[in-house]
Amino acid sequence: MAHDATDHWHEPKAGESAGKGKFTRPPMPYDRFMEMEGIPVYRDIGVRTVLDLPLKPWKRLGGRGSYIQLLGTEGLWGQYVVEIPPRGALNPERHLYEKVVFVVEGRGSCEVWREGQKKQTFEWQKGSLFTIPLNANHRLVNASNSPVLLYCGTTAPNMMNLLDNPKFIFDCPYDFSERYSGADDFFKPNDDILPDPVRGLAMRRTNFVPDLINTELPLDNRRSPGYRRVEPWMAGNRFYLWIGQHETGRYSKAHKHMSAAVLLCLKGKGYTYTWPAELGMHPWKDGFADRVKKQEYEYGGLVSAAPMSGDWFHQHFGIGSEPLRVSAWHGPNNQRSRKAGMPGENIMDYGAIDLKKGGSAIPYCDEDPYLRTEFNARLKAEGLESRMKPEFYTDAAAADAVGNIM
């Protein structure tokens, strides 16, 4: 077989470096898989609402859909929306990746079963959250005369980029009985609140939440005064998510961490600012406003909290008459700390601790003045008033204690 001169590698000359220096990122197996599916792939920092995304017929699933690949999530986890036609159903599925489903619009039912065993069926509605156990057979059915829209998060990129074999991923017969026992109460809602085993934050062990939009959230206070939060622990998943809510007229502290987190707006409306940490705490004041990214959203909206290569500050502002409720989806990338650390090592809750104390949060007293000014103006335009008290902006000591000021 003849070879071109470019087929051979040559050592660099003295003073030169090997390689091209710049190169085009090659598509990963999951990138190729999405393109072969024949539906749109939406790529951006966010979207005002997934209800506005274009949908095309999806042969494999039997509905209409669109993939979503927000900046900073590439290879970390996958997202898509799929529409079930009125009184219709999606094709039965089974796959070697985790899947979490949020019902954006509509109502219906889900059938889940292990090979050779009876089907379990549970009903869902707008606002429901549930998970499909790993490699379990399942089918989603629309029970209404209107289309259903589902937002799904998966660990498909992780599996596909590793195995690079879709047939194995979709046709593997292995039964993960430790993930899905088929117990009658497997999809029974559980409202009991426990401390999560790592950080001691509020957690519910449940595989189904009937109404994520209105479910009760316990007080947390870490992100803003009166902030509420809970995280569901579902089916032994590595896929990590939580639900949080900021009071009307209040907003979160800016903080930073690695890429992966995507916020899904569940109630209210608002916007998120995000900027590279290298710009510092005051990008507007220091002349870097053109490098700050902004995403507006309402119900069903998405924003990549720490896009690009991660370690971007991000700050969330609710400007509606209702509290701003969001759900943060991280996929299997649980950003619980600045670094992974060694087993048994003590690590801080990085994103919840102020910068001056070794964390990554900017206290209100140190934030860029532009943020407060714009927030007040946006609230005024909505006929609302700020509930950010003057003492929130005094000094670091007051900022650290902001969770205790109601």
C-alpha cells in the first residue's frame, strides 16, 4: 500500500515543537450519533424555553424531537426534548445509560419492566420528574388529546464515548436488578427528607416526584436569604440534580465551579449572568462587560451555568411575581467541591463559601455595583420591589450571615 509523505511522522527540528499547534476538534462518538439521528442539535449557552425549540420526526423514538448540547456540557451528559403525539406513544426502549425525565407539558403514563416480568405502570403530568432505571425496558404513553413535551437528561455521552457501540448500548440484555427490583412501590412518591450522606443537605430518596413545580422545598439559605432546596436521590443513579428556589425580589450570590450544571426554570422568570473567573469580581466596572454572557429564561428555559471550560462565575436573578424556582442538572458530574480529593479527605462546600474564606462565592458587599442597579431596574419595570435589605451589602461578616437575615 502506497503512503503519502504526510502519512509518516517526523521528529521536529531543534527549536520546534511536535504537532500542528492548532487543530480542529474531531467529533466524538456521541456527536456522530446525534447527527445520525436526523433531528436538530441545538447548541448555545441556553434557551428562553424549550417550548420554542424546533422539532423533527425522530424515527428511533417514534415522536418528534431535538437534541440539546449547551456549551460546557459536551461529553459530560446529554439532553433532548421529545414530543409524544396526541393519544400516541413512543417506541419501547432499553439502554445502558441513565435517564431522568421532566414533563414540560401534558400528561400520560410510563410502562417499565424487566425482561420476562410484568409491566409496572405509573401516571405523570406537567411538572412530574421521574427516572428510568438503568437498562430497564420502558415505554412512554400520551394519555391526552394534546401533544406531550418531555425534557430528558442522560448519561448517553459518557457511555457512547467510552464504548463507541450503539448496538451494544441499546441491545445489551443484562438485568441491573440492584438498580430496579420491580417492587410494587418503586415509583411511589416519597416526601421524607433526609440529610444527604456527603454534605448533609436536604435529600429525598424517591424515583418519582409528581409535581416538581409546586413540591415543598426545605429552607437552605446558602445561595440567598430565604433560599430553599432539596435534591432527589433516584434509582441509584450517578446522575445528579437538585431543585432550588429564590424568594421574589431577591437573587443569588455569584459563584463558580467546573462545567456541567444546567439550570432548568420551573417557576417564575429571570436571567443569568456568567463570565470567566479571570475577569474578576467586577467585569462591568473593570471594562469587560462585552465578555459577559447573559441568558433570559421563563418556564422551561435552560442556561449553562458554567460554560466553555468551566470556572466561570454565574449569578441568577428572578424578576417575576413568583419566586424563581430552578432545577440544576449535572449529569454524573457531581460538583460538590472544588476538587475531588482523596477518599476520606475533608473538603469544603466550595460554591457555598465566600471567596475570602477559601470558597468561590462573591459576597453581596463585594459584587459589581452594576448587578444591583440593573436588578432594581428590572424589578421596577415589572411593577415589583427589591427585597434585598441594605444590611446584605454591608461587610463580609454580614454577608456570611446573610442566610440568617430574613
